[in-house]
Amino acid sequence: MGRSSVPERSTLASVAEIDMQSQGWLTKPTEKKRDSSDVYQNVRQRLVDEMKAESIRLFLRSFTKLPHLAGTEQNFLLAKQIQGQWKEFGLDSAELVHYDVLLSYPSETQPNYISVIDDRGNEIFNTSSFEPPPQGYENVTDILPPYNAFSVSGTPEADLVYVNYGRTEDFFKLKREMGINCTGKIVIARYGKIFRGNKVKNAVLAGAIGIILYSDPADYYAPGVDPYPDGWNLPDRGVQRGNVLNLNGAGDPLTPGYPAKEYIYRYKVNEGVGIPKIPVHPIGYHDAEVLLYAMGGPAAPDSTWKGALNVSYNIGPGFVRNISTRKVRMHVHTNNKVARIYNVIGIIRGAVEPDRYIILGGHRDSWVFGGIDPSTGAAVLQEVARSFGKMKTEGWRPKRTIIFASWDAEEFGLLGSTEWAEENARVLQERAVAYINTDSSIEGNYTLRVDCTPLLYKLIYNLTKEISSPDEGYENKSLYDSWLEKDPAPENNSYPRINKLGSGSDFEAYFQRLGIASGRVRYTKNRKTDKFSNYPVYHTVYETFELVERFYDPTFKKQLAIAKLRGKLVYELADSQVIPFDCRDYGEALKGYSDRIYKLAKKHEEQLKTYRVSFDPLFSAVGNFSEAAAEFHRRLEHVDRKDPVAVRIMNDQLMFIERAFIDPLGLPGRKFYRHVIFAPSSHNKYAGESFPGIYDAMFDIESKTDLHGAWEEVKRQISIAAFTVQAASETLKEVA
């Protein structure tokens, strides 16, 4: 590349380089002042009072004016803008950190589209190769047409098979119950339910030579709401973009495990990790209806296979009798190329424990304007950074260091965040206390949604009680009150629901690979009544500032509530004398997860006896963990808070408890997913699975040819889980 091959110094090195004379904030007089000065009184309240809905609105307006896809000039300019603002806000430093990663773009000369061809090969129907731009954006350039990033190029021709959502169970039904073979066929799947990369992987495993993805109104059109711009529904020519990789946490496909810097070895582009072997292309429901209308073959097996289009949802393969000679041809001309991406890393150094880091990170890159994803998160990050910066310029400093991160290339496989985690892994695993994600702050406007480690449950419950609910009809009530009423936990309705962390956003490398306690909070839809997947215009050109301002959050109060909650989380983690984690909740969660996995195993009661499979060691380890956690918190209550070393010892035990669940060998076939308690589901990257090693070993076990070997692997996974939980409980015991 013609650039220096010497490794650059990491931005994190600058945290450690403190000129104490010029800073003057580690010396004793400053410490004394820190406790007594009026400046520090009630920072926790002033921090959130400083945050304003109008300010978030202005950041959102600014960030969504132009498309800013990863690897483009516009996204680099946005990085520079954010860097400049962070410096103005008063952060100690704000640096751009670049990586050269594999990205993927459609051809500029050959459009991607799908055709129906007659028996002479003439194209008698072509799908649209672009989305009609929304009002006010007709003259914007650099809007890329809809495509699936990292699709292989090609022009396969074949009969079409409808595969419902393309889930594992959908392909099982086709093959095992209906006797339909997808080998050599092009399949068409509707978006929704699971991560699109899993759909593509399943199609490849089924022998398909191409896959078409489309948005069905059943999943992307709420009843009684107009399509954009008159409402928030998906127009018939709207198309969801998105990557179709199966990276399993690898980061840049050409440098798995290592940062994509100039000096790192790269695989060849065709050897990249997780790149699909077949062409993939997305279309809107206007075009999908034409393809599905003519389908022949058997009827849909049941109502769960039927969407809301005016078609029969026949399975195929191929079209109805009178046009059965017609085939489908895909035209995909998408190119993968190495391009430079830029993270922005901002730092406020800690006054007491500068070597303990709280990270607040979210991505900046978008498919087009990023009206919701990610800019409602980027605008909140900006407002939180502004508020912390203001407190710092007024003389306050947190006890621990806060790192703000604007990640690049999240949409291409969480690349910016993963590369930075890889480059700084040694430092982060020794010093990182927590990672809070700040992707989209709204995906609906009904109630709060939280996904986090059990260590953060109590902190989140407590903080939501301090924030006013922004919901209509909940005036004078707390965010906790509205959240509890609208979405109680299924297992105990006296608390609100909190979900397991899966993947699909930038916490992945920090939690699943490095074992750093992580959490994410945002506003979401009504899970009981809103049956559509995600929000309807997700990843389309219609995701604009106006979508948010007109329909999702006109007052910006929902986004403000999320800013306050994310900001408070960071503040408490950075400034509490004792890290506000509760290990007892982890013990409770482990008990629930072990009961659940045992219940699944009990469906195979005969085999459990035949192959002598016992879960007793796991139950025993979980019991030991709960006892160790209870004893740890008893000691914590009596720790001498005036003895900094005694407090630091306990804090280190708290910080390292998440790390204790990491297995350096990783999960089978997924070495970058190293957390033994949680992983993204093997069948849906977005969802979290508990005890994933055991779960995957038991999945579909009855159809395995070597049952003895399959149950031996279950036993091995149970032993790994039992050992890991037991080892984690040892870390909570008195140190000497």
C-alpha cells in the first residue's frame, strides 16, 4: 500500500501517558478538592439535566442529511465532524483510528436484478434495480441501490422454490416432511424472524444455487398505517439492504483474530471468512408478488407459511403448468474490495483509577441516510459525550476512565468495533470494566427494551426508577413503572423483562469474545400486538430524519430518556466507589439457564439413561456459584471503604467475573465466540442462547447417524460448562 509497515501506537496508549504536572489531577490536593468542592456536588443529577431533546434532534438532523456508507468519503467527513465536536465538548482527546477491511459494493455499471425468462432465454420480467427516493431527497447523489453486501457475483438460472423465512426448521419441513429438494434451485425467502446471513447459510446447506430475499407485508407492514411518506410502513418498492456474512465474530473477513492494519497478513479476497458461496439479492414486495403469483407445486403446508400478498404461497419448484418452462435468472454484480474505515475514539481520563475503562460505543455508518439505524444512537452518543464534556470542563472528573467510540463499518459485519477490540485486546481484558452499546436508540416507541449481562440487572432496574417515563399516560411515573407494566418478565412478572445478549451490534467482540460485562438499552415496539419484524422501513432509503420526527418520536423524549439511561449507566460504572455489579443475579440466571437446558435434554429421557448423561455436575457448580456470590456480597458490605486497596481487590473480583466465563478455546466451530454462558444462536445471530455449547450439541440430535458420538459430545459440553461455572465461583472467594 506504500505506507509505513511499522505498527502504529494504539490510541489507548495515550490513556496511560499522563503528564501529572500539567494535568495536576492525580496529586493529593486535587483529590481533596474533588470531594469538597461545590463543583462535584450532584454531578450525577447535573449530567442528565444537561441533556436536551432539542440537542438530540439537531444532532440527528445533522447526521442524516446525506448517505454515509462505510468506506465512503461522506462517512470519513462525518468521522472528522464528530472528532471535532468531541474536542469542543472538552474530552481529553479524540482520535481517528483507521483499519483497511474488506467491504462490498454493487457494480457501478452492471445493475443487480432478478428476471423471469421464457424457454428461449428472453427476459419477460425484470425486478426494479433501485428504490424511488423519498420526497425532498430526489437530487441526492451516492444513494446505492439495494443489495446484499458480500454476495458472490453470478447469473444463476433455475426453478424457484419458496422457503418461507429460510429458517432451519423451514428447510427441515421442506426436505423431511414435503420431500422437496432445493439442490440446484434458486430459493426465495421472506425477511424477518432471523438474521439474513443465517438464511443464506441454510440455503447453501440445502444445495440452492441462489437466494432471493424479500420483505413480505405480513412482516413489514403494520395494519392501518400508510406507507412512507404518509405513514411509517414500507412502500411496495422499498427494499431492505444488509450484509449476508456468517463471520461468527471474526471481524474483517481477511484478518480474522487480528487487527486489519498495514502490517497484518491478509487472506486472499476469495478466501475470506464467512463469505457466502451463492448469489444473494433483495427485492421489494411489489416485485416479489410477481414471482410468487406464478408459483406451482404444492400449497403452503400451513398458515405460518403464508404472508399477506395476494398470492397462494405455493412452494414450487417452478411455475404453474402453463408457464412451467419459465425460469428465474439472477443478475448479481457485487464486488468485494479492501477499503479504509475510521473509528473515532474519545477519552475522559479517570482521576482515581485511570487504568479502569468504561466504554460507550455505537456505530456511525449507515446503508443510506440512517434515519433510525444508527443515527438515533449516534445522536444520543453525541449528547451524552457533550454532557460529560461539560461536567469535565467545569472541573469534575470520573474516578475511572470513560472511552467514547463512534464505530465504522458495523453494517458490514461489526468491523470497526471488532478490529479495535482485536488491536487492544490485551489492554481491554486487563482494564475494561464494562461496555455499553449505543446503536439505534429507537426501533419502536412503545416501551424500553434491555439486553444485558445479569451483572447489570440491579443497576438498570435502579436507574430506570430515577428517570421519568416519556410514555403517554405515564406522566409523573418512572421509566421503570411504564416498562414493568408494558413488558413484565415472563418468568417473574414483578420485574420488567431483560433479554440475553445475542449479536447483531457492536458489543459482540467485547462481550462474546473478551468477556467484558455489556449491555444495550433502546425503545422498542409492543411485542404482544406488533407482529411485524423490526421496524418496516429498516435499512431502506426511507429511513430518514422525517421518519423519526413525524412518526416515531416527534418530541424526541424517547431518545432523551435513552440518552439519560445510557449516560447514567456510564456515570455509575465510572464513578461509583464500588463497581455496581451484582453477582447474585448471575447465580439466579445460571440456575434458570441450567434448568432450561436440562428440561430440553429430558425430551430424550431414554437416551440420557442409555448414554449415562448427567447434568448433576452443572447443577452442583451453579449451586456453588450462588453460594460464593452471596458470600462475596456479604463481605462487600463490610469492606473498609477507606482502604483503597481493599476496595480495589473487591472491584477487581467484580470486573473479572464476566471474564471468568470465557473459554480460551471458544465454542465448537465458532472460536471467536468464547463465552460459555451466552452466545449468538447458531440458527439466528440476533438471538442469544444460554449454555450454547450444550444447546448446539443437543440440537436435532435424534437425526444424527452416530448417536453414541453425539451424546458423548453433549457430555463433553456439560463438563466444560460445569468446570467454567465452578472456576468462576472460585474467583469470588476471599483472595487469601
